[in-house]
Amino acid sequence: MARFRIENAGPGRVAATGELDFATAAEALAAGLRLIGTGQSLTADLAGITAGDSAGLAVLVEWLSVARARGVALRYANVPAQILAIARISDLDELLLGQGA
């Protein structure tokens, strides 16, 4: 089974690794939500994501929604090309790349 991992990577940063897809979406959603605090700024580095699909995109969108509700400015760095391509055809690329713009 594909594995997903997200962990603290220093002040205001988390790093995600592995596959962010249908097989790992529930695990990824829960793990990411545990790391989103309140009233802070957080950057999620996605450089370690090796594969992704529309379920992975849905996880990223949900993280943004929860972060906003908690008053957290969440930004993504190094969004994988596969997920970004799906975001573009879904007209969600500005949401992923334009946070804080």
C-alpha cells in the first residue's frame, strides 16, 4: 500500500512525502489537520510527494478550508506537477498557488 507522511519541518513549516492519492487521502487528510494549529502562518512543502490524483487535490483544498476557518494562513510550496495539472483543469490552480496573493 502507498504511504503518506507529513511532519513538522521547523517553525511554520511542514513537509509531506509519499503518495497523495485515493489510497492515502483519508490518512493524509487526518494527518494534515492535526498539524494545522490556529492563528498562525504555515507552509506545507510538497516536494516529497511522489504521486497524486484528484483525491490528493481534494485533500489540499480541504486543508486550505480548515486552515482558513482556524485563522491560519496556509501556503503550499513545490506542488507536484501531477496535482497541479488536475488543479488547472478543475480551475483550482489559483487556489493552490495564489494563497496570500
